[in-house]
Amino acid sequence: MDKGRGRVHRLLAGVLCAGMLAALTACGGGGEGGGKTTIRFAWWGNDDRAKITNEAVALFMRKNPDIKVETTTAIYDSYF
């Protein structure tokens, strides 16, 4: 895979992860409020995907300071 395509794939993966995290904000809530919400987010993949996903999670938490994301990752083969 050439470098240009790899960058596009990494960017797309990051955008998709951010979108999924944003969608999760619609889940839950409606409770007492006032406290920090913690959500768990799991994915599988290699170190490149982990780096991109962690960057997306960090951006999400910066934009949503009242939400903490706990992440879990596994090697792709472990998924099956």
C-alpha cells in the first residue's frame, strides 16, 4: 500500500472512531447528571490502529470533558 493510501485509511479510521464515540454520547444519560460519565470502548487491530483510535478518543474527551472513555484493545486474531 502506498503512503498516500495509508494516510487516507488512517484518517478514515480516526473519523469513523470519532463518529462512533460521538454516537455513544446519545446512549444513556437522562439520569441525575452533574457527575462525570464513564464509557467503555473496545476495538481490535494492530499498533497503527491503536494509535489512531487513542488519538480519536483523546480528541473526543477534550471536546467532552464530562465523559471519560476507558479503552480496551485486542489483537485481530483474538477477536475470533
